[in-house]
Amino acid sequence: MSAITHHIPDSMMAAYASGNLPHPFAVVVATHVSLCAECRAALGAHQTVGGALLERSDHVSVSAGLKSDLMAMLDDPVVPEPIFERQGIYPGPVVEALKGKPPRWKTLGMGVKQSILSETGGGSVRLLYIPAGQAVPDHSHNGLELTMVLQGSFSDETGRYSAGDVEIGDEDLEHTPIADAGDACICLAATDAPLRFNAFVPRLLQPFFRI
């Protein structure tokens, strides 16, 4: 993998460490952290600070009944969570989102495909497959979009993004991502609101593609 040059912002890493980052974005952050030593160190630092703050916070008394219930829960059997390991280009967090199965690609046209991993009122997570040289239609954003490259690379008005890099798009970003020459570009993308396409045809098809 090439050197990662586009990382997770510190404020977003702090939200992830505290468990306050919405699920779609947390999937992208977990995936990036699994590949990026620099951001793993940053996450560890945030977790250390959070632990220290908890140690220094005032203790809160609880009722005897609540304490008894909590102690009883310690005796409940613990079912270990499955451990999802990397499969090909897909890091463990993506394999977990796929439930250990291959992506279910759906064609969007012009060779572009997507596989929706999760979709709720709070946002969506999907894989995007973009053939080399193909562009994603010009668009802006109604909210926040995190796009992490898993294979290949793409370029837009803000620069070039290769494997491990994360692009963060907000309402101020209007761009036309184009997959670079070489391998098809496969990305993990998370959004909390629909995109804003500028051309008529993409806007017309948007409800069917759920993007």
C-alpha cells in the first residue's frame, strides 16, 4: 500500500474515541485506523485522555438495587464477538459490515457499481467500484461525506487519493472525482445526507440508486 497522506481530522477522531461519531462515519474511521499507524496512535492518545478524565470525574452514588443488578450482570455468560479479518482489499471493519460475505454489486451505469452495506435515517455506508478513467458525476453535498480508497486511486479538484486515504466532503465542496489509470478504484463511502448532483440525469436516477 502506498503512503497514506489524507487522514482523519482530530475532532472526528475524538468523537470516535468517545463513541459519539454516527455509525456510517465510524465504519470509515475504524477502517482507516486499521491501516494507518499514525491515526492508530492518535486514537490511542484520545482514549488515554478520556480514561484520565473518567478517573478524575466525581463519583456518583447509585441505589442498592442498581448496584445489585449491575453485579448480577457480571455473572451473565459472555458471548464473544466474532473477529473479522482482512479479506483481499477489504479490511476487517469492512468485512464485518459485509457480514463476512462478498459485496453484492449493483450497476449504476458506465461501469460504476455500488454495494450498500447499511442504510438508515442517520446515513448510509456503501462500497463504490469505479473503472479506471471513469468519472463520478459532478456533485456537491447536503451534509458530510467520507470517502476512503481501498484499491486504486482517484483525483478531483482537491487532489489525489490513493489506498488508505480519506477525503472529507461537506456542503462547501463541489467536485468531480475521476478514477486514475490502473486498477479500478474501489472506495468505502459514508454519508449522512443525499448528494446534490448538478446534471439532470443523475438527479433523475438518484432515488433509484439511493445515493
